[in-house]
Amino acid sequence: MKKKGILFDKDGTLISLSEFWKLPVKKLAGKVAFEYGFSDDRGKQEKLLMAAGIDGGGRIIPDSPLAAGTNRDIGRGWEKLLRLWELRDRRSPLEEREAFAARLADELADMACCFGEVRPLADLRRLCGELSHRGYVLGIATADSPQTTRYCLESLGILGSFAFLGTAEQDMKPKPSPDMMEAFCQTCGLDAEQVYMVGDSLNDMLFAKNSGARGLFLSQDEQPDLPPGAVARLRRLDELAEILH
């Protein structure tokens, strides 16, 4: 009998995306504004937040860097704005720009561990325990950093439930590339067609499609059509145990 696997996205799937990330992003935007001398310019600060993925009403923009990208993607977007505003040298080489984006990504991770609220979207200890009891091997496929991923899972008391942590800053291309799925399957002795990918974004479902896995789309959207890669919709994460056998 073949093994069965489940890969979970983290933010917006296991934990509340907005409660973990919005305050840290706003604090880092304020720090950047102070460092570059536009603390009194609300317009520029709002553009930083928009580039990260927070709109003027404080809502997270779907498939924005914050929702589906990496911390370094946010850093790259902010570095580009600073150059546009002529607050950084437009002629700076790519290596310098990447180093700047990496520094901002590290600072954002530190702020998330200090100020982010890790609010689970289900009884995750019970859910992980039940799925493991049914024979599912569990893993994570996230655009988040190793530091904050471990911090969140440890805070929830479920780090030990996962046999694989696929995160940013590893030697794998981010979703929707199939790299994380291939690494999960190789690490745990699985075939992709025996793996479910549980996520809340179109990017997660495209990752499932590209990987040959089956996507379970976590969404309360009433649209009847599922996105490419999804085989079923979950209205709530705790429905997962009911769907899988």
C-alpha cells in the first residue's frame, strides 16, 4: 500500500495571515520611512504597504507578495520604490540591490517573531494528530522563511507533526515550481499523485497542478468553478478530516 501525504501552505491556511503579518509589515514600513526621511509622508508609506500587499483599507491583496510571495519579494518591491523616489542610487548593481532586499527580509522575519500573533485557523494539534493516525505524512510548503516557519509551528506545538519543511531561502524554487513537492516526495518516499496540497491561494493550486498533486482549495468564495489544480474546496480547515479517509 502506497503512502499518503499532505502538504500544507502556512499563512492563510494553518494560521491567520493578517494577524501574523500586518503589524510587522507596518512597523517595518515605518522604520524604512524613518531611515529614508519620509516619516511625515503618508502617501509614500501607503505605497510601501501597497507594494507589500496591504491596501488602503488594511486588507491583504490576494496573490500579492505578502499573500503569495516571499519576504525578499517585499524587500525587492520596496527597494524599487526607493530608487524610483531617488532615495537610493538607481545605478547600484544588482548584487547590492539583492543584499538590501535580503536585509529587509531578515528584519521583517525578526519583527514577525516579535509582533505577529500566531492564531491557528483550526484545532491544529487535533487535526495533525488525526491525519497522522490515518497514515498521512505531513509537510509544509510555504514562501515564508525557515525562521518564522519554525517559530509559528513551535508556538502552536505542532512542529514535530511535520516530516518536511519546505520554505524560502532553501535550494528550491518557490511555488508554483514543483521543487518543494519533489523534495517532499523524495524525503518521505511518496509519489506526487498520492499527495494533497492544501492552500488558500491560486498560487498554491497552480503548484499542485504543476506537481501532479491534488489541490484542496481553502476558500469561502461562492464561485462554483474551482481554480486549476484543485479537486475540492474547503470552507474551513477543519473540514479536511471529513473529506479525507
